[in-house]
Amino acid sequence: DAGVIQSPRHEVTEMGQEVTLRCKPISGHNSLFWYRQTMMRGLELLIYFNNNVPIDDSGMPEDRFSAKMPNASFSTLKIQPSEPRDSAVYFCASSPGQGQAGANVLTFGAGSRLTVL
Amino acid sequence: AQSVTQLDSHVSVSEGTPVLLRCNYSSSYSPSLFWYVQHPNKGLQLLLKYTSAATLVKGINGFEAEFKKSETSFHLTKPSAHMSDAAEYFCVVSDVLNNAGNMLTFGGGTRLMVKP
């Protein structure tokens, strides 16, 4: 398995532009997570899906952020409009899901480094 | 409620000397505990996990951790540091009664520096 695949690896954009980050979880994993990592706040959980359904989006900072999971093999995190304070590394992670062996073990992607100028 | 505290934000050791990264947790139930490592510009990788079996857990790259319930600790150790161990390490706690991933709580991280 190629692991969790994220794209783009790096994105530089200007304030006000729309940003879309993409994630392909490990095949067979039922849970998918989006995290944001910054020096100031460390690792923050933004949203969590189980079987393609958003379960907990309480970590999404504001309405400018949205996430979708149209099928089991693809998820997007969108920021519109982007602001400089959104600059961070965004990680996607997947796990086997509730009730399965290793349910709590996350496999992380390599991250998408976003810079908003 | 659960929480995890990594007692040192930075640890510096010389190559070939022992490594100790400290982690204390609080949990309402019997927790699962994990250590993840993050090398520069990489994602987090699982080092080892404790899930109520043996209290001494061996992980990859020679790391191990001991679950001590009486001390609510899960410190990470390695007998001899290697230059490639330089990275950030995260201690993570999860309440085992809830297998939902959103119950994972990450510590603030410890940056390990290894001097030649």
C-alpha cells in the first residue's frame, strides 16, 4: 500500500484565494482525519470522518474551512477565502475505524505545507 | 477527560548516549498510549503502542516505553542515540472504551537533538 497520499505537498497562494487540499486514505480504512500543525498551536484535529460521514468538525476554525469525503478513497479540505493565519502544515490521517483491529492507530500522510501571503 | 503532558519541549543528547523522553497522562479509563515520531518535513509515524498487554513495549528503531499506571507515565527510552533519531516525538493517549479516533489526545511534542 502506498500509504496516505496528500496533494499538493506545497502550496503558496495569496490572501483571498481558494485553497483545496486533497487526501487519499489507505484502502480499507474507514476513518479519516484532518489535522493542522503550527509552531504556535501544535497539532490540532480539524475534522474526523467515519465511513465518509463527518462525525466531529468542532475543530474546524471557522466557516471559511470546509471538508468533504464524497467516497471512501478521497477527501478534500477547502479554505475559502484563505488568510495568512491559515499558513500551516495540514495532515491527513486514516485508521481502520471503530471496532476494527488497530482502530486507534493513525497512519499519517506526508502533509501539505500551505503558505498564504 | 484525558490529557497528556510531555515534560520537556527539547532534549539534547550526544550520539551513543541514552535517550529519555518523558510523558505523563491522565485518563478516566484504561488508556491506550502511543508514541509517534515526526522527522523534518515528514508526516507522523507510529513508533510503538501500549494497549493493556505487556507494560514494557518495544517499538521500531530500538525505542521502547514502559507503562507505569502508579505514576501515570509512559516514558520513551533508547539505550544509545543515533544521529538519525533527531526528530520530534509525540506522546498520544486514547481512551480504550471509545475506539473513535477523535478521542486521541496529542502531547505538545518533544524535539530530540542528537549531537555528534
